[in-house]
Amino acid sequence: MHKTEAEIVDLFSSVQGEGIFVGAKQIFVRFKRCNMSCVFCDERKDAEPRIYTPASLMSRITALEEASGMHHSVSLTGGEPLMYPDFLKVFLQLLRKAPMKSYLETNGTLPDEMAGVIDLVDIVAMDFKLPSSTGERAFWSEHFEFLKIAVKKSAFVKAVVTPDTKIEDVEKAVDIIKKIGKNIPFILQPATPVDLDDVKISNETLLKFLEVGLKNRLEYIRVIPQVHKMLNLK
């Protein structure tokens, strides 16, 4: 596969169900690869991708816009879109010329790749991967460097929280956000149960996590679940 091609597993029109833009109509472009394997990930690992060039993807998006009406933005999600930095450098220029707004959903662990495309991105929806939530190592230094770059544009931080999430991880996330800007929105997103016997995070725990942000005077900290799952949307 050429560097300016990307593996796309899904392309569709729907409603954003996460973060501060919840409810916005978007075109979703789901990239295949990811550099992480979070325990709560609900993406289909067996999904067969289609290979796109920037031009061929832009053509499909334009057709979808014409068929489905106007959209707030194009959500680049995954997987991890920043696994395809050379592709994005070309594609994002085409998107801007359309003109259409770009909304990058990212795990926030690849600051160098983010730096390479930040001038072409409109909105950054950045995850903080809390180690007690993901089951993986901590990415605090990567998140700190990434967020410093992301706030050059409209950006917010989202962290998936589970019954295993430690309050120390939430405190660390809040501390990083506070150092860069207390006005950066921070969304705590309860993990949606995948199986019927999965345990949900308690309301009491969510309130404790919210209190961490409030004590640190964050201007915008909220609990927002995956609304698209509640509405049975894709």
C-alpha cells in the first residue's frame, strides 16, 4: 500500500454521539489501523478495508453529501487516523477546498503526526487513554505534547471511564489539562457495556471523578455517554 493510500472500513452519514459536538450531523470515515488495543474497544477487528486514495475518498464524500444533504463536518475516526499521516496531508487539503470542515477523532498518542497536519484540521477530539481503563501503558507524556499542539485549533479531551478506572488517573488527566488551559473541555465518557454481563461504572464513581475537575477549577468537565449507542445509531 502506498503512503498516500488509506485503509477505510466504513463510510457513512450519521449523528455524532460523543463529546461536545454530540448531536451534530457528520460524515464518518473509519480508518482501519490503530497503534493501541484498549480493552473496551468495540471496533470490528475482522472488518475488511477498502483502499482509497485522497481523491477517491473525496469523491465518495462528495457523493454522500449530495445524497444525504449538508453535514456539520467530516469525522475522521478509527482505528487511528494519524496512522496515515501522508494520506491526511493530501486529503485534508482536498476537504478544505470543498469546502468541508474536518473533525479528527484521535487517541492522542502520536504528537509528531499531529504536528504534521494541525494546520489542516478544524476540530480535534482527543482521547486521554487512562491506563486503568485501557489495560495498556500510560501515555501521559505523549498526551501532554499532543494537547499542546491540538489546542492551536478547536479541541476537547475525552476519557473513557470504566469500573476499573482509578481516580489517580483522572487526577493526572486533569492536571495535564490544567497546565495547558483550564478552559479546555474535558468529557468523561462511561464505557458502553459490550456484553449483557458487563458491569457499568457507578453514578457515585462518576460524581467523584467530576469532583476532581471541579476542585481543580476546570471550566468545562462533563459526563456524556455514547448517545449514538442509546439511540441505536451507527
